[in-house]
Amino acid sequence: MQCNICEVRCEINKHSTGRCGTYVSTGNTITQYPGMGYMGAYPISIEEVPLHHFYPSGKFLQIFSKGCNFQCPGCAARMPASSEPSTQQASLSPSEVVKRALKQECLGVVSTLNDPVANYYLFRDLAIQAQEKSLLVGCSTNCYFTSETLEEFGQLVDFVNVGIKGYSDRGYRNCGVTSSAPVFRNISRLFDMGVHVETSIAYSRGNEEDVIKVAEAVSDISPTIPLHVMRFLPFGYAPIELEPSIGEAEKICSDLRRYLDFVYLFNSPGTELLNTYCPECGRLLIEREFHRPFGSRLVKPWLSHKCSCGCSIPVQGKAPTEGFSEAGLMDSYSISQAFSMVHAVLTCLGVLDDYKLMDIWGEDKLMDVWSKVSNPKTLMQIHNMIRQPYSYLEFIKFIAEKANMPEKGEELVSFIHKRLQIVQNLSAGKSSYYVYYCMGSPFFALNAGRMENNLVTFSGGVSINKQLQKEGKLGVSVSPSFINEHNPGVIFVSGFLSRPLDEFYALCQKYGIHADAVTQHRVYEIPPSWDFGSPRWILGLMYITDKLHPGKLEVDLKKEADDFYLQFYGMRFKEARPNRSFHRPSSGIWPHTQTLYNYFEMEVPNQDSTKNFGNEITQPFNILPTCKIKLKE
């Protein structure tokens, strides 16, 4: 039978569960895969979806299941999008989700991470039950529904954030579908039906024209529809050259405001473009601060939605007097991040890119481990273990035990422990430097308890970030006077969300930051994933130590990087093309043939399996399409 939920229109039969992998045919009807439910349910602030003009600061129960009808390169929600229904833990039924939302006093439920297209019948049951209890219902979606399904879907939801892949068909072909037309058609229809619509678009270097055309198309529907611009962060195969700087992203957002009244910028700590400005007079109406790469927080409640000039801002719902904040790893971004950190350890243990090499392993080892650690109690345990150097070693042992690979775990622990002792012996004398650690901007200080600041302390530096403490947040916005008053002699810029040093120094000059680190040019960018998220933080620790104790470390950092990369990735550091991925050491095709020789007996043809289309990269579905492989005994 043909599935008519989305425009892919898969054939569902006894041999196929469709693109989403979540539907079955019973002969005359198509139903959801048996036993499917929601894999998680956590309260979040609505800004995490993100939505900025719907019940600001409202508390919603975030839910997610599995599957997706798109196959996007570098998907940030790979875990729910690619896992099989059979690998789920005990899942939540729609009635259980509704009970939890009511018990936790949420305004409603919101489906994120995976697309409700993939579990439409499950989502429909949930929406109906939620509406009966006066709960609001919404989701993040690629909105590739068929027209007939959209008419029903529009009656089920109060709000949506539509993730737009681009204006051209090429962007959608890169995700495995044919055209952008259904998406803009569906946005227009949902808007006409009275659904609150906000939109998102990823901006990568080179796709400026396509982003502008998206803004024009959305404006044709209504210039009041907010557009959330996601500054592209390269994961997976994507090279770091595709990542625009924060300054470049701010410029294109300014250009987009010629077409749309409300344009917001994400993945850019310290930017002022998370704020809402009056489209008529330009007055600042409400201020937000960076909270997560995909989220923000109101600095104060948004009680009036009208500018003093008389312009009314289209915002639905009343804001609470006190906003909600998630704890630890209990929001959608942090759950995905925790998954990536588990994956990063498993990669170093020898579990390679599982969704391509699953057939080789004979099982999906990554998802098997994740199923053992993804309950809320264990995630909080992980959250605490990854914040200090020595407790991180316990995290490695914990994951190695879950993967039944204790010997490989001990090998990684031994490598890191030896370097920790070298640094600890040197740092006993302390550094004379006060140190400031920021992310992306001089105005966004990393939270005091984070691993990055603990690396500074471990290295003997005096962290001025320890003056700041806001649990549950990546960091906190600071003023130029905070930096000047504490006068750091060294500034480190995060290896995750960074900013080119020329932009950094220009901002310091513009806003009068004259700390010694700035005037004496001791501002350093940490290499990607060398300070958080990956066992590569041990290299970042040595990098930090070398800067805080010039000429005293007596360690060849290039050799240390080579040793780590060879031992745990099967490649030299100089061969790597790093991006922002925690688990992959290199963009492009990885693992290399030589890396795979460490694990398999194989014959590999000389071929290039990655296709480039302008600045877009299409991942091969199998990087080893004609390999003859058997596991070594």
C-alpha cells in the first residue's frame, strides 16, 4: 500500500516499513510499528524548540520518538532519527505523556528531535488526548506532509516550527526528497488555518542567496512569521570551511530583515540578534540571552507585546512571571549532546560510525549502549562525571563496561591518566595568570562548573569565571567592565562555539576591553573538541597548560596529538580535517582504509564515495559499498 502521510509516498508492505522505518501494512491499512511510543519526555522552556512568539518562557513537555522521512547530512538529532523501533527502551504511551504533562504543570506538549511525520498516528492520538485536557500541542517538523494529511494535522496542532532546508530543490534532494514546493505550500496553509508558525533555516558559508530566497518566500506568506537562522556548525562529513563566523551570520541576518520583521540568530553566543526589536522604530523590546546552541532565555518576563510607538508585536499567549529552566542534561539539545559524548568515547574504543558499519558489527552497538544509559538518573550521573578530569576517567570506564569493552576502556584511561600526572606535577607551582574562558564572544563567559574552566584550574590557572555561577546554563552574559576589572592575562575561546581572532579583537576594541590578554595578544582559540565533549580534552588540557606555563611543559604537543590520533583513530593528527564533531576526528570520509585495517580483514576498491554539489555535501549511505569484509578474530 502507498503511504500518503508525506510527499515521499512510500510503498508499505511485508517487506518494507517505508523511509521512516516506523510503519507496517496490515493488508488494507497502514499502521504504526507495533509497540511504538515516546522514547523520552522532559519539561523544557518553549524557547528551546525554538519559538520566540508563543507563550514566552512557557513550560512544555518535550517528547520524541524515532524515525524521520528525511536523510539530512550532519543531522543533529541522529539518535532518534536513525534508531530502530526494536532498540527502544520501555516507551511512553500518549496517555502516559498527557498524565506527565499535567502532573508537571506544563502548558502543553511539543514533539522535537525526530519528525512527527515518522510517528504520525502516535502523534495524532497524543494530540487528541492532550486537547481533551486543554493542553497546547505543537512540534518541530520538516513539514513535508501531503495536502490531505496537512488538513488533519493543522487541526491537531496549535504551533509549529518548520525547519526549512532551503529554497531550491537541490537542498531538498540533498536530504533525500525531491522538492521544496510542498514545504512552502504547507507553511502557507498552516498560517491560513490559524496555527502559530515560526520557521528555521541553516546558514552555511556559500548559501547566502538561498537563505535570502527563503526569507522572500516566507515574507510572501507573511512578513510577521519569525525566522530563526541557525549558524551552520559542521558535524559528520561537513568541512569546517562551511561554518560562517558569527560576524558573517550577523550580517546576513541584518540583510534578511529587509524581508521579515523578526529574524533571530542561533549558535552564536554573545550576539544581540536573539533580542526582539520593533519592526517600525527599531526599539529594543525584549532582551534574550544565549542558553543553548538552539535555545535562548528571556532576561525578564515579556509582559507587554506593544511598542511605545504603537506597533503591536504578534505574540500568542501570556508569559509566566518566572521562566522555566531545565536541569543538567534534561532538554532536547543536551540529550543529543550527551548521546554525542557517549559516541565520542565509543569511537575511541573502536566502535566506528555505526550507522554505516552496522552490518559489519552485526549489531548497532552505539544504540545498544545508549539504551543502557539514557534514563534520566544515568544522564544526571553522566552530567556530573564529565565536569572534572579524573571523574571523566570514571565516565570512560562506565561506557566501556556498558559496551563490554573494558580492556579498550583501560587503554584510553591509561593514556589520559599519564598526561594528567604530567600536568598535575607542573601545575603544583601555580600559574601567575588570571584566566577568562569565553564562548564565541568576549561577552559570553562559560559557566564556572564546566569542564573547560576546570581544565584551567587543573593547569594551575586562576579562573575569573569562578566568580560566575548559574547552574543549568552553558554560561552567562558579562559586561566589558567585568573583564576589565578582573584583568585576565590569558583568554581562551571555546573549541565548540568559536569566533575568529580578528573578529574577537575587533569586538574588544569596539567595546573598550583592554585586559592584558587583549593588549598583549594572549587570546587563544582552542582546537575543535579539544576542551569538551570528547576524550580529546586531554590534548586541550596540555594546550592550556603550555599557554599558562610558557616553555615549562616540555611536551611536544604535535607528537602528543599524533600519538592520540594514531592510537584511537588510526590516523595522524596532521591528516585530520577537524570540524565540530565530538566523535569524528575528521570531516570527509572517515574511517580511512588504513583505520579499518585495525578492525577488519578487507579489500577496498580505490574510489571516491562522496559527491559534492557546490557547497552541499551528500553523505554516502554506505562508505564501503563493494568491500569484502570479515571481522578479525
